[in-house]
Amino acid sequence: MKMLKPRNAGEVSSIVRLASKHRACLLVRGGGSNVVGAIMPVKCCAILDLSRLSSILLFDEDNLVLHVEAGALVSQVEDWLNSRGYTLYYQPQSLHLASIGGSIAMLGSGAYAPGRGNIEDAVLWLDVVLADGSTVRLGSHRNPRGQVGPGLVSLFTGSEGIFGIIVAVGLRVRLLPAYRVRRAYLMPDLSRAFQAARRLTLWLQPHLLRVQDSDEANLVYGVGRPVLLLGVEGEDPELVEAQAQYADRVSLSLGGERRDGLYEKWWEHRFDYDKYLEMLGPAGLWIDTIDAAAHWGVLDKVVQNVKSSVAEVPGVIAVLSHAGHFYPTGGALYFTVAMERSVDTYWNVWRKAVDAILGAGGSITHQHGLGLLRLQWVWDELGEQYRLICRLKRLFDPEWILNPYGLAAGCRSCREG
């Protein structure tokens, strides 16, 4: 399989034009952190690696706008901003692996709260190479809202690279906070932990809010009850302290108990994913993560359904869960499954998990995308809008040049007529 590594947007455009001329397909690669098979190296497609497109093109400190190439790693951009007193506020688990463009294409999310932690919250405009090799800017670099007219930026955000190739991005940035307060609470049960999270989301809007179930909390901290983690920050210490006191009142009113040291332990080890994989390897185990989302009314039910259903699969060793991102209408869930090394077990886990999520009224994805992995359930999740996505694929890429085997793989019938 051919690996192509263009040095700039012009070379990306030339490669796409050549591919279009010869009806060759391209799989666009960012940081390579995707876990759902969005660009599986199948058949004879060439891989278009954007890692060399990693430059900061412009930083406007007055207006808090950053123009950066799409191949830059999220961690590199964050470090560059932090050294100047700013932050992107996008902190995915794959911070040190994911690229900016890949995060946008896959609708990435991070540990911070809505309005800050979703990648789409930061996007003002996109520079995109289309399937015919032409380049277009989507959104507005003049308008602080980032949009004038129809939301074409949103159309390409989360499209998994099937409509065009993001080569550069205009991003909102924020000032680093001057003051932070962090809290951790032991909660009596998961239901009351979610009740606290709902109130804090609606009235406090903390910059970080996380609920870990009792199994995950026991593994990480050695405690047998759910844990609620909370962070508030800002410029004024009195205001931040007042917000933290409100969080205390909410959590304690629902039976919570403040516990020092837990937040700090989580923060210190939040990116130690590889270490856990190394521990499981000698034990002959696989580990996989399943993201989901649900409204408040069924959030607890989705957790219980998934955990009980997946735990029944032969070969499953453990099922842990946490909720790491909340909205006024609900939250995002994240399940970690340790299992024997068996392809049959792997697919049984996924089938059980998806059935449990859909059966409880949840959504089968939040920040990982759909890709090939979830393709068999794409109609369950998207319904008739998937037919529209397929029509747009034909419009933007009639020769099926860009990423034809991920999200677009289910559009074969659309392609054929």
C-alpha cells in the first residue's frame, strides 16, 4: 500500500487531482488515533498522511484566533498555546496522538465541559481540498461567530473525511485561567451522582465534570462507591471559591462526601492508557472502549443495561464505565471492557453493547465516530438522514476518491444509483 506524505496544502491538492484523474482512492490519515476503522487500509487505496502539515500559520492574540494546519497534533498545539498563556480547551484521551484535522473529521470530544471541550466548539473555519482537487474555505475568518449563511463547517465536521480533506483550520482559543479549584466526592450510588451532575451542569457549568461508576472508582482509587470529579476555574478567586462551595452544597445534599486526593490522582494518570494496555498484554487480554450518549432520563439505565449485558458475554473479565461530558439535556458515557483475546468475544461484546444502548434509548456514539466498526448499525443511529449523507457523498465525490470504506461504505447502493 502506497503512503503519500504531502508537505503543504498545494501538494495535497495535486495528489487529489491526480487520484481523481485516474479514479484512484485515498485514505486520509491524521494522527492515527481513531479506534472505529474510519480509514482502514483496505484494497488498493493509497494512504494520504497529513502529518507534515503541522505549522502554525497565524496567531491573532487580540481576537483569540489561531490558524493552524490540520496535521498538527493536538498536544503540540496545546503546548504552543500554553507557553503563551492560552489554551484550546480540547483535551481528548488521545491528546498526544490525535491531529487537529482528524479530531474535526471524527467529531472529537475531550474531558472539558460543553462550550469548551468539544472540538466543534473551537472551530471558526475550515480550509478544505475537495475531491476534484479544488480548495475552498468553509465558514468565515471575518465573522466572530464563524458562520455566515448555511453551516457548511458543520457539514464537514464529523463527516469522517468522505466529503473533502481538511488541510487547515481557524480555531477559537481561550486565556489560561488564573485560578482553579478541584473537588472529588464519593457518592452513595450512580443515580445520585448523575442527579448532582445534572444540577451542576444546569446551574454551574464547571469546566470539568466526571462521574465514575463504583467499579472504575474501585480500580483507580480503591473505593467502592461512585466518584464525582469537578473542576471550576476563572480569573477571580472569590468567584471560583463561591462556585466550588455551591458544588459542595449540591453534592452533599445528595449524600456525597468530599474526599481529598482523588481528583489529583485522576489528573496525574489520565493519559496512562498505554500503561494499562501493557499490563493487560501479558495476561492475554484485550481491552476496548465503547462510547455512547443518552438523555438524563435514561443515562443510568443505559449504564446498567450495557454493564449487565456485556458482563454476560463469555470471555469478558471486567466492564467499567464513566460519564465524562455533560449537556443540559444529558451526558456522554464511556465503557472500558477487558476480555479474552478472541474475535468472537470482541464482536459479541459490541453486539451486546449496541443492543443494550439502543434498547435503553441511548445513542451508540459520542466522540469516536462511526467508521467501519459501527457500519452495521448506522441506519439504527442515523435513520433516513444516512440516505442524505450518501447523496452528499455522490455530490462532493462522484468518483468515490476519498475514504470510500469507512462511513461511506454503506452508501454503495447510493453510488450505484
